Amino acid sequence: MSNKISRSLVKLILPFVYKILIKFKLNRRVINFLSDKSYRSNDQHNFTSLISSLLKNEKIISLDVGAQGGFNSDEFFPSKYNCFFEEILIEPINSEAEELENKKPLINKGLWSKKEKKKLNILDNRLGSSSMYEPDEEFFDLHNLKKKDYDNYKVTRSIEIECDTLTNQLKELEINKLDYLKIDTQGAELEILKGIGEYRPMLIKIEAHFFSMYKNVPSWNKLVSFLYDLNYVLIDLKGIGNHSTRIPAEADMIFIPNFNDKIGKKLILDNRDKFISLMLIFGQLKILQVILKRLQIELNELEKLEDNYFN
């Protein structure tokens, strides 16, 4: 009863608070802050014991493409879960690869749709924005960039790198199954996915550009369509950075096997424990409960848990 009263009071107070925020030009800042906190609300749960019981001594095999700073360096999911992963890092820039050399295995080359040499545009003032594609100043305004920051996005040098397909590189490492794939490569995501072959991860986190600041980057809908053709579905989207539109210029997207058809269901059932573990790690509690119910998987520890994101 007290919760219902509290929620009713908040609903009454919020319109007045909003008018004050508008007056002081704080509405978007407050909304963005609360939105980010809401997105991370399931971080309050600690699923470590449950995941340990599911995985036992197995590790989640993960491929991190664009591994500047190391695995999960952006802490997209809580670092307390890093111990459950066996990561393979991709870093084609030698100076960055040297900093990651204690992380094994490390692939010091680029990924592409076929084996070939490619030009990598290096942005030394903003190394994480280096790309196979050239920055396009014409679209910087859509990312709400200030003129004084434009120089950070200028190509300072270009290097030629060896590229290969995702499939070839994993085969060389004698890795037959991939559980988690993350691609953050400033526009090259689709070309890299074209080399995925028969690998079908349980969860894919990928960066998509709705308004790319790079020239000739394939449209985001082609990226999504390609993954849907591979029988994946989009379950989450989180905006990245500043933007001048009401949708983000870029976003991190999370895809999982299509649990609505036989192929996707079989893939999930065949990899049940790793799928559940990944969904917990990424805070996808509500949709996980729905999927488990559809697939008639009973896990008592999860049934009574509340997804804080929807509170």
C-alpha cells in the first residue's frame, strides 16, 4: 500500500518539478541522467552465485572486436561478471595491441568480409574513433560536435593492415563455438559480420550508426537486416554520445537468437546455461523470464526476481 501511495505522490509532484527544470534548462540533463540510471538499474542484482552454478567450470567464449582498453573497458555490463568470460581480443593498431599483449589470445589484425589488405584511418587525437572509413565533417553537426573539437576527428595518418574473416581467425585458434560477440569498429560492423560463417553466438552487442560521421558507411538498416537474416532479433538499444536529432546518432544494440522460431529455440536450448548467464549479465531479466516460460525451462531462482528497469 505504501508503495502505491508513494507512486501516486510522485505522479502529482513530477509535473511541477518538470516546469522548474524547463525554466532552468535542465530537463534534458536530468532526463538523460535518470535514463542512464534506469538502464543500469539491474546492476543492483548480483547474479554471481547463480551464474557460477549454471556455468560450473565453463567459460563464456567471447570475441571483442575493437578491444581498445581491454575487454569490457566501457563496463557496458558490471565488471564483477568479467571472470565468467574467456575473451579473444582483436586490435589491429600495434601500439594498442602492445598494451593488451598480456591478454591472450590477442589477434593483432583487422577483421573484414574477406582476406585482404585494408587502409585504416588513424585519429591520433581520438584513437578510439579510428576507422576503415574516412570521417565526414559534413555530418559532424548531427553529432552535436563543437567546432573546436573537429580537429580531434581528423585523420592524422593511415596504415595498411592485414585483414581476415572472423571465421578464419577463430578456426586458426581452434575455437569451434563462440558464445558472445561484440563489434565496435566505427562503421565496419556489417563487413565484419559477413565473415561470421557458421558461428552463432548467444548474444551479439554491436554498434550501429543511424547518422554516421564517416563516409560511405552502410546504412544501419542493412546491418539489422543482415542479423535478422541470420535469425537474430533485436532486444535492446542504448544511445551513444551527443546528437542533434531526437534519436541517437549512434547506438549499442543487443541481438539474441530468434526465440520465436524452431531454429532459434533449438539454439537457445542447446546452449541453455550460457544463454541464461549472458542475459543475466546484461541485465535482460524480464525478457529472459518470458523466454524461459515459452521454452518451458524452470529456474526457480529467477521466477520471483523483479526487473528493476520496469519499476
